[in-house]
Amino acid sequence: MSDNWSAMVMAFVALFLVGGIVSFLKQGLKKGAVLLTALAALATTAAVLWW
């Protein structure tokens, strides 16, 4: 396990948002999926930079 909890939390948030992207696409909410994609990319970037 990592000692850097902030990075682990951001990675979890990114994975949670990816699940939301899949859900939004199944419901046909493309604008919401695009927003979640941007947020997931930001969370992934934050996790990588914090690591």
C-alpha cells in the first residue's frame, strides 16, 4: 500500500467517475458523459501527479 492517501483517494474517485460514464452512456446522456470524462481525466492526472 502507498503512504500517499491523497493519490489513492483521487484514483478511487477517477474509477468511480468511469463507472458513472458507463452508466450515463447506457442512459443516452452524452453531455453528462462528456463532463464526467473530463472530471475523470482531471482526477487521474491528480492521482498520478500526487503519486
